Amino acid sequence: MESKEIARKRIISLIQSAGWTEEQTEKQFGLRRHTIAEWKQGTLATYMNKLPEIADTFDVSVDWLLGRDSHAGSIPRITISGR
């Protein structure tokens, strides 16, 4: 599987594990509306530009997001400020 596809699936999984809505996620990362839906469908790969920010937010490595490292560490429950 291509690293871009691995990253897409892992990012979506992290977002779902955090319990975030698409709207909350878009706001958290400064994305335009419907971006997360496009990520889920695989029609847009702008998440590649956000890998460092996504990795920091979810306390995982960019290497893990890309499938180069199999150990994610403990993925904490993430909350959005003001929620």
C-alpha cells in the first residue's frame, strides 16, 4: 500500500478515535469546509501538507502516519479547546 494511502487511513482513524466531527477537524486544522469528506473519499490529498501538524496534535510521528513505523505509541483521547 502506498504511504499516502496509509496516511489517509491512519488520519481518518485518529479523527474518528478522537470523536471529532468533520467540522471540528476542519476548524482545528484550518481547512476549508468539506475537506475531511474529500480526504475520506480519497479525492483530495491535502492532508500530506498537514502531516507535521496532524502528528503533533495526535502525538504520533509522521513516520507512523506514513506507515514507515509500526509503533504509534499510546494515542491519547484528544479534545478540541472550547469544546
